[in-house]
Amino acid sequence: MERLQKVIAHAGITSRRKAEEYIINGRVKVNGKIVRELGTQVGKQDKVEVDDVPIYQEEYGYYLFYKPKGVISAVSDDKGRKVVTDYFTHVKERIYPVGRLDYDTSGLLLLTNDGDFSQKLTHPSHEVDKIYVAKVKGLAKKHDLAPLTRGVKIDGYKTAPADVQIISVDLKTETSIIQLTIHEGRNHQVKKMLQSVGYLVQKLKREKYGDLTLQGLRPGEYRSLNKKEISSLLNQAK
């Protein structure tokens, strides 16, 4: 069961706030009767009409996608570049990304058509850990990376403390592999954090989101989340 105004908004009729006005003004019927109560709950079996036109109650979909490098985290692009929803041609729901990954970043991205789910996971006050693995130029040293564990200033704000590990160092190519665990998700954040301590990112991948991993998927592939995974994410976002 869901609130009537949410169902109307989810169907793409109008915004949730506007849907509340429609309800108050008697423009909404549930099972043939005008409903004016904003707290009204409806289910999939209920017939909802706005201005006597039945609305389609779309099922919610939750997907884990292995985003390849060179793909936009959006549903469309005015430059004609490939977007993440191009990989979901067999999915009937109107899904969109939960947050984003940069164009040149690969890895785990969630997509859904559940606005509340998306908002809870992306709201700054919620703390769902995300693990990134970066290939950087230079031979990484612990004392250089230490500021990241306390938070660094980028773009006028201080980042939350991150967990940082040096995975490997390649003396021949003078590059390093660094793992960062953060719960924020600002624009280019991981790249800017590493750059602030002297390491230029050459390659970046998000390997984990909460308890979710890319296990069993190749770039461009996706799978549905099960109820246990959805509940776990929402619990972590509280």
C-alpha cells in the first residue's frame, strides 16, 4: 500500500505536491469514488483515476548495473553519447540512476524507478559505504594518504574521513592501486580527494555499494536486486 499522491506522481501525471492539490480539489477517484484525504493508501488492485482518466500503476524495479567506462549516468544525452539506460532495453519500467558515476569511471551503479528509495540512498545525511579502486600516477605512500582519513578540503567543503588502503605499487610503471571507502558521492569526489594529496587518477572503478558487489557481472550487464538486498540498503541508509 502506498500514499495516493505518491502513486499519482510515480505514474508521471504530475509532481507529488501538485497531486496533493488534485486530491484536495476532488479531481482524483479511487475505485469510482472521489477521494479528498491526503493520507489515503492504495494498492495495485485499486483503480485510480485523475480527471476521470485511469492511471497505470507501474511496478517498482531495482537493478544493479556494471557501468562500463565511457557511458553517461543519465537517461538521455544531448550529445548523443551512450547512456546507462541504453543497456536496459528489455526493462519496461522508466528507471533512472541512483546518483551517478563519472563518464570515465566504471563499476557498480544502481538504477530504479522508486523515488523514495533513490532519495534515501543519495541524501547527504545517510551513510552507505561505497568502495572505489583507483589506479594513480606515482608511488603511493601512507603518510601522503593520511589526510584522507581525517578529511580534506575540496571545492570549499571538507570531506568525511575515508578508509584508505594501498593495494599495490608498481615500480616499473610508477603507478599505484589505492582503495578508498567513502559514503559521500559528490561530483568527481574520489579523483579530487586523491589529487588533493598529490595523486592523479588514471583509472577509477566503484567495486562495492553497501553490501553489494559486481560478482558475476561483466561490464554492461545488470541484475535485479532481491528483497533482502533492498531492505539491507535501506537499513544502512537510516
